[in-house]
Amino acid sequence: MITGSAAPANVVPFLEGRIDMIFMFFILPIVICACIFRIWALVDCLTKESDTGKTEIAWLLAIPLAHIVGAAIYYFVRRPQRHAELGR
């Protein structure tokens, strides 16, 4: 029979107390930039995408539902195509 409580073993001792610093300086800025990029892609799609056809609706659904991948596809595929077609 085991009595008392054993403290959990620290799996990665060199990271003890540094996880918050790693999160604050590396991961948090990446997440913030990704959110800003998604918002910019949505605003760009709303303001500059042509109203003809259903492309605007499709992109307005694809960008938020596919997260950063949807925004990246919009930026690298649709945006240059739109610039070539419409000039804006």
C-alpha cells in the first residue's frame, strides 16, 4: 500500500520557470501576427473583392474556417489573380 503523495517528477528540469518566458517572447508574437494576418485578409476580401459571382462569399467563408491556411491561400493565390484581373 502506498501512503502519502509523491511530488511529480520534473520531466524537463532545464525549462523549469522558463515556460512563461518562452511563451511570452516566441509563441505569443506568432499567434498575434497570425490573427492580424487573418483579419487583414478578411478586410482585404471585403473591400476589394469583386461583387460579381460568388467568389467573395467563398473567400469570406474560407478565410475564417481554414484559419491561417485559408488566409495564406487567399494572399498567395487569389490576391495576385485579382490584381491581374481587376487591377486593385
